[in-house]
Amino acid sequence: MAKFYPMISIISMIVFAWLGRRMAITRNRHSLVWGVAGALFPPLLLILKFLSVQPAEEAVDGPELDED
């Protein structure tokens, strides 16, 4: 199952690039820029998700210990 993950990522990049290009053409925008931006959008979302795994409060203060 793990060998399908890169393929899913590539397919989603192609789909979003095509969608961005298509929308740019219908709105008379620069299709190359919007196609590249659409292709980079899904991986950037995943990177941002995995970068914010630990909340900032716990990272600064550390874990709370119960003293009995």
C-alpha cells in the first residue's frame, strides 16, 4: 500500500495543475502561473500540516507533571 502514496501525490498535482490552468484560461489570467501554483498547492498543504504537529504551548513550557 505504501508504494501507491507517491502515485497519489503525483496524480493530485496533475489534477490541480489542470484545474488551475483551466480556471485561469476561462478568466483570462496567466495559465502557466496558475497551473504551477495549483500543482504546488497539495504538497505545501501536507508540509504545513506535518510541521504543526506539536502545539506551541507544550513546546515552550514542557509537559506538566502531577506532584503528589
